[in-house]
Amino acid sequence: MKLRNAPISILIAATLIAVGAIFNFVIGLVLSLAPQLLQGIEVPTTPNGAPTQLLVIAGVACIAFGFVFIWILRELFNKSQFALVMIYTLSIINILFGLFRMPLGFVTIGLNLLVIFLVRSNSAKQWLSSN
């Protein structure tokens, strides 16, 4: 990893992406392996009251997104332009989905806008374009 002389904006963005990866892993494990921890939250159930397979599928999807975030981190630290494309793409998707989860969506929207702002800073652009 090429972290030498990385600007603080890259380090903050990478930290936020890493926190997102950890969050996805934890939520994915809870949804997949321990849906009983979700008591008090409305979850889809079958007519006999058992949780549907939708929770398992959502959990596996969260875990997959966690791995995607780790991959993006690796690409970012290797100064790949592909990492920027993936950061922009996933941030925009997260912002759009954040609109459907109001008022909690404001947190998602704010964090994703912050990541976009950080990787678009002049210092981040200079660091990413240097070899």
C-alpha cells in the first residue's frame, strides 16, 4: 500500500470507508446468523411467524458489500483511478437509498457527501495522480 505522504483527506475518507465495511460485516452477520437479536423491529415473517429467507439474503448482501468496501480501500491505497469511480458510484447509490430511509437517511447522505468531498479535494487529487 502506498500510504506514504497520503493527505489527511484520503486518510479520513479511508477511515469512513473502513467503518462502513465493518458496519456491513456486523449487520450482515446479525441478519444471517442471529435474526432473533432484531426483536422489537418489524421483520418479514412467514404465516407461522418464522423469519423469512429475506433476512439471510440481506445479511449475505451486507457481507458482500463489506468485501467490496475492503476492495475499494485496497484500490484507493494503491492510487487506482478505478477506486475513485467505485467511490463515486457507491456513494451516489447510498445517497439515493438514503432518501428512502428518512430521517436516518440524513446520516447516510451526509457521510457519503463527505467522502465524495474528501476524495475530490486538491490534496487528494494530487496524491492520487502522483506515482
